[in-house]
Amino acid sequence: MKTVVSVSQGSSDADYELETEFLGQPFRILRIGTDGDLSRAEAVLESVRPQADAIGLSMIHDHYQVGREQLEHPETARLEACVPDIPVTTGAGLRGILQEWAIRHTQTELGHFFDNARVLFLNGQAGYRIARSLSEHTENLQFADPYLDFGVPRLLTSLTQLETYTRLTAPVMFQPMAVKAINALHHSPLYRLGEKLVSGSLHSAVQDSHVIVGAVGDLESFTSKELDGKTVITSRVTDSVLDWMRSRKVAMVVDYSPWLAGRPIGVNVMEAMISAALSRTPEQLGPDDYLDVIQSLGIEPRILYPNGYRRVNRFAFVIHPLSQQYLTKTPPLDWISSVSPPAVMNLVEKAVAYTPPFIYSKVSGIRSPTGEEAEGWLITVGGTPREIMAHGPEFTYSRLLAAAKLAKKLGAQIMGLGAFTKVVGDAGITVAKRAPLPITTGNSYSASGALWAAHDAVKRIGRVSIGESGKMAGKAMVVGATGAIGSVCARLLAKAVEEIYLAAPEPAKLLALKESIEQETPGAIVHVAGSADRDVADMDMIVTATSGAGKRILDIMRVKPGCVITDVARPLDIPAEDVAKRPDVLVIESGEIQLPGEPRMKDIGLPAGIAYACLAETIVLTLEGRFENFTLGRNIEWEKVREIYKMGLKHGMELASISGVNGVFSEEDFERVRVLAAQSEDEADPQAVAAN
């Protein structure tokens, strides 16, 4: 039987002894803790020397390679020198492989998990292999080495900085006298005086990160305030450690340590066992040796969820002031507007358009029934619609790209475009090509939300029933049916309404669309016309989706009482003055979405927890982990409209409210349309008038 001894600088309370089989050979493993006493560790090494076939050193500085620097810590070298005739290892060779594999395994298993994540390394030199792997997925790497080495509250913010720091400090830090001096510094009154400042600064860094890399012992001072929702990459996660993670509300743990005999063991122990089993020194072990052991034992990283499945993804969404009036609500512009003439505010409006993007609000508390969570940031660009349209597309593109860089730095994995930012130029295509993260305009869910709202409004007004086919027993029209959004609406309505009418001034495209719908939806009754005028008076529902930009699309005075008109065009097809002419008709601009969980963000002009459909699309994609360019340009794909609707239902999205030109409709608004529509029909029916 071969014996492997692990001599640890950790607590002796965790000592154990076990016998097991490894690579077909019987092994005895003995763990001896020395409670941080280096002299005691030397004595233990001398005492176990006669019986040990290999020795592992634990809870002590590794021999690190950072960039081109090969670092040999003097205390580790001192312990190794105690047993020159026996293989001794810290596990550095195997550890590097398992650390890097843990990152690649997690990214493959969970998909895009580390994209743009803000990662904090409590010891960058020890986690260099992890950092190098993560650098393929995120540039947001931070290293706390100056905190822990010298008590300096400063983070290194790149691999290059870590390598430079190591190159400059290694000649000093990795000398025996320097180690003693640093240890003395950590116990000096001056260091103790500034320790709270350093600790507080480090706690803030942990709280602002998404992923923490460090040993379990390095995490002990942090509370649930800092660790709630975080991912921790570490090793040797026992049941008691997992309980501690649970109490700190850690969302996910990646454990790269190997398991043996039903328990996690130190990488130093595993490498010592490999060395003893193969009768080679650690320096003689090569990649094939490690690969054979990893594959034969089935070792793989563990992904653990201390409080049940929980994944937190991140998004950003661009907003902007919709009018000069919005600017007057923002300090200090509210004060300026109160004392300045309109001409001054016009200058302010122009000036604000040139301001760099900034964070308007953090968004949190969004939780899907599936266990996914989304957090994000609303980022403001300063231009009002008037200013955006007064400049060329490049003016807005540059501000959106600046917003995308800010979003990436914050850790967002996707960014949505809101309001007029998504209609400028080619509607997001150029921005997506240049941006450092995926982009979506939200138009797929906007179209879906508008139709969702229309269907709900028709039911609430109660003038149309459901037929035997399960579809709405009535007639629906799409004006602008051959356009990108119009064709999507037509395809969806064919599945929900018994009879649909398609209107557009392009006969050949209308015939092709009709044919396509009839193939996709067998039994659909589809009519086509060059304009809305001929059939508009018979419609129970109308969707306008043209690019008329101010042209008269339909005569609202000919519309049937109680009809629901959904205007999905931007700019709107139905002007406010036309809406006011027909109080017995419901004209819908959009359907807003109730977000799942307990959403928290600043006021965006809607009730708490409710979002515009374009913002909701970004959040749905975030919850789904679909970090891709989803909706771009003006040619919206109806398959994506259907897909985002289904994804929304999966993640608990609900239709929250229905809005018109004057804001959200109330129950009184629906009742008013219902009553006025009935009165209009009575007045138009001579028999009803005679009966009254």
C-alpha cells in the first residue's frame, strides 16, 4: 500500500485518514494540519518522511507562472527542501488543467455564461490560468492582489496589468526577507489602522462583481450583501462549505477540485497520488499522464446551486427623452426650465443631444418561473426625437455605440434599442455590426404585444364571440399587409380570426402573401384589396402597419362602432385628432408587459413592474440566454414574433395594460366604448329607434 501525506498550513481540526484504491493500487491518505505554523510544518515533514511515497503541500503559496514570470515562493521552497528525496507537490500542474477546464466546461454547459461578466480575482496570481481562459469571453477582469499583498485599495483591471504587477513585485515579494517584511506589515498598527478602509473598498468590489474567484478561506469575511446572486469559482466545496454559500445567497458555485471516495480532495493530494502511482516526480508528469487519470476517474468540474437552480443574466436598454417636456423633469434641468424662456430650453435640448450616455437606472428583481433572473441597466442618450431626426444617422450611431461600450463594461450580455433609437438609419443593422455585444430593437415583441393587446381588447369590449373553430368569429383587416410588420400581423391574425382582409397597393405581393398564408394556415379565409376603403366598414378589428408617415390610411368615420384598431406603425398611422372623432372606437398604440418577479427600476412612465414591449423583448432574450442579434432592420420575421411570444409566456410575461394616444386604458374606457358602440348601432337601426 502506498502512502500519500498532505501537510497543510490549515487547521488541524480538518485532519483525516482514509484508505482507497487509485489507478488499480491501494492507497493510504493522511492529512495533517499545522495551524499556520511553518516550523511545525517542517517538523511534520521530517516525521512522515520514512512512510510517505509522495507528499502534497496545501494552504501554502503555489509556484505560480504569470505571463513569462515563473515564481517560486520561498516558504514553499523551504518546505520542499525538508524532504529532497521524496516527490513533493503543491498540485500546480494538475490545478492549472482543472481550473481552465472548469471555465470551458461551464461556458459550454450553460452557454455564454461568462460573456462580459465582471470577474474579481481575490488572488490573480493563483488564478492566472482561470483569468486567461475567461479573457476569451470577457474583458471585465479585476484582480485584488494589491489589496492582499500590500493593503493598497487598488484593483488591477487587465491581464496585462497583472503580469506587469507580478514582474515588478516578484523580485521583492518572493525573497525570504521580503516575505517576513510583508508579514510584519500585515501585523503593524499602521496597517491595522487602514484595514477597515481596505476591507470596505474590497467589499464594494465584490458587491459590484458578477463572478468571484478565490479560495473558500478568502471568502469568509463577505456577507450575503456582497455575495447575493454571485457565482463563485473555487475548490474543495464540502457540504458545510455549500451550507455557508447557501447562507450567503450565492447563486452558483463552480468547484474544480477532484473527488475521491465520496469527498473533495486537494489538488495537491491528487497530484501526489499520481506521482506515487506512476513512480514519477511531479516535474516528470506530462499532459498525457494527467489526461489519462482525469478520463479514467471521470473527473469533471461541478456546477452547484446552493439555493436551487438560479442563473442571473444581464442586459442593457437604451432610452432617450421623448420630448423637451421630459427634460424638464430631470434635475437640474427642471429648475432651469422654471426660470428660463422657451428659447433657452431649445438651446438646452440641442446641448443635451451631445451629452455622453449615462446610467439612468439599475434594473433588478426580474425572476422567471424557470429559475432564471435578469438584471440590467437603462442607459440614456440625450437626444429628443426632434434632435435625433435633425441629424444624420451617424450622429445617433456614435451615441449608441458609446452606450454599447458602457453596457459591455457594466457586464451586459445584450443591449436593446428603445423609442427612436431603433428607427434611425437602417434600424439597428449598422449598430449591431459595430457594437461589442448583441443588439435587438424589440420590434418583434412590439408587434406581438400590439396584437396581444388587440385580441384582449376585443374580448373585453365583448362584441365578438369565439366561433366553433376556436377563432374569433369576426373579420379583421391588416392595412399595409405587404410590409414587414404588416405581413407578420397578417400571418398571426389568420391563426386567430375566422376571416381576414389584406389591404396594400401592391397586387402581386398581396396575392403571394394570400397564397403563403393559406398554405401555412389551412382553412384560413383570406381576402385582398388595394386599399382599406372598400371593406373597412365591416371590420371588427383593424391593424394598421404602413409607412405612410402622415398620409391618410383609412377614413375613421366609416369604421364600425366598437371596432378595435391597433396602430403598430411608427410614426403612427392614426393621428390623435382622428382618434378623438370616434369615442365609440378603441384605437390601440401598444400593449405593455408585466415583468415576472419583483422588478425594481426608476420611473419610465408606466406603473411599477410594467415595461414597454421593446424593453420586454430584451429582458425575455436575457432570461432565455439568447445573446444574439434578434430583431434588426425593418424586415421583421413573423417566426421571431411568434418565437418571442412563446418565450415570453415561458418566462412569466403577461399582458399588463393597453395604451392609446392618451395613455393606458382603464376599465371605464372599455366600458365607454362598449356603451357608445351599442348606442351608435341603435341610432343606425330604424327598428331599434322605433322600439325605443
